[in-house]
Amino acid sequence: MDDNIHLRLPTHASGPTPESAGMAVILIHGRTQGPADMFAIAERIDLADVPCIAIEAAGNSWYPDKFMAPLENNQPHLNFALERLETLVVELEGRGIPRERIILLGFSQGACLACEYLYRHPRRWGGLIAFTGGLIGPPETQWPVQGDELTDVPVLISNGATDPWVPLSRSRETADVFRLMGARVTEHVCPPREHGVIDDEIVQARALLRPWQAV
């Protein structure tokens, strides 16, 4: 693979245009999933009147190995996936939507990608919703913090108490990193459940997004 094959795939949109609403939610699906799965989550949150743009991974996966594998195991795919996100964000900026009016919303592998992207692109964002995700890297990874780059950015990180794919400890580490960067972090821990998004998590996401629905 010598170029970003994720860039070859189209984006998918629902709701009004970002220009008419002055904001956008970027949806990032999990492994083996696709945009339709994220639009189903958006529908549960009740985002019919919010511009949602879903990106699609080549082969329904953003990177090949587990998110806590050695970083080199997931390259160059991980860098390509992060570039795909940045390309869409720059496109939205060109349409008049600044980063402080863009919300990242991901599930599982998509939530991990969203967390990693936020960490690598620290500034004022509209928000982050990470359903069952965390920063990418093997155990004992350290994430240096330069300052309050995420001051006042609303962040929701939710996970199950015993999720089979994303350890709760990594979600908590991620929340701690974002707090040190100045974000307003909400951690939500669900009772043991299957790898998915339950109603309690939908309620938490709806609360984070409510101010945008009133714009």
C-alpha cells in the first residue's frame, strides 16, 4: 500500500448541510462496520437536524491489528486513517466550518481513531464522543501533554465495565490525558454489556450535543 486507500472512498452525509447549520458531526465507524452503523447511532441520539458526515474505511477497518498492539503493527494504515480524518476536517474548514464547530463521534475502532486524532491535533474542537474507545498504543504508553491545548472542549468517553475489546483502564487513561490537556471530560462506565452502544450512553451523548441542536 503506497497511498491512502481510505481517501478513495466517498463520504456519506445526512441532515442539513454544514453551511446551513454552521457545524458538523463526523461519524467514524468501528471494525467490520460501515457508515450505516454510525447513522443508526446518530438516529438514536436524535440528530436528524444536525449535519452528520460519515467516513468509510477501506475493507471496513481503519488499521489491521488491535489498538493496543505495537504501533508499527498498524502502520501505515493508522497514519492513512488519521490523514483521512484531517482531509475531511480541512475540507469542512474550506466550507466555512471551523474546528471549534466540528464534533468527532466514533465507536470502538472509530472511537480509538477519534481519540488519537484529537490528541495529535490539539486545539479548540466542538467536542468528542468516544463510545468504547481510547488512545492508541501498547500498554505502558505515555502521552506527553504540552499544556491546555483542549481547554473547555467537551469530551465523553464511555465504556463497559468489562468490554472484551477495549479495556476500561485504557478509556480511563485517555480521560486523564484529555483532562490534563484542559478538556471538560465526562466518563461514563456501563455495567457489563456486549460490545455496543446502550441507551445510557446515548443519553450521555445527547446531553453533550444538546447545545448544538439549539444553534
